[in-house]
Amino acid sequence: MTSLSLPSRAPVTPQQLLSEQVRRILSAPVYDLAIETPLQGAPALSASLGNQVLLKREDLQPTFSFKIRGAYTRLSRLSPAQRARGVITASAGNHAQGVALAAAHLGLNATIVMPTT
């Protein structure tokens, strides 16, 4: 009977995991459309909590929301057949704007269904 030997792997450190995650984030296709938004200090909140609080300024995105990130990432991964069919979404706000902008950027037909309320 032969034994099966698997290649040994060195343990991965938390710093390596974090570095890889940051690399994946910064190389994501979303930056074809979204902008890298700054962090802004929140002095009053920081003082109140006794810690440094930074706010991620996603309100500076073209759609004024972080929702563009998920919408663009998902639409950019559609197969050619799926792209040809177009997309449909239901939303009352930020998600709809993200899908609409991402679809326009990618040349996809998009139907946005919004409530009447």
C-alpha cells in the first residue's frame, strides 16, 4: 500500500491574509467605474468614544453610495450569454442607481423596477 503525501504549507499569518485581501480589493474590476474614496476623521465622535473614528466617504461615489461596488462587480462577472439577456432589478434607491450606472458602463440593457410609494 502506498501512502499519499500532501505538500506541506507554511502557516498563513493574519498580516498575510490582510495583505492579500487588500490586494484583491484594490485590483477589483469595480475601479473601472467607482472611485477610491477617502477616509475622513470624525473628531466629535472620536472624542465621544475615546478612540479614533474614520468615516469612509462613499457618498463621493458617482451614485452617492457604496452600492455601485456590488452592482458593478456582479454585472462585470456575467457571462456573454447573460449579458446579452440584460438585467432586471427592483430597488427604491441606491441599488437601482448602482445597477443602472454599472449596466450603462458595461453596455448592458437594464430594467429597473421601482415601487410607486
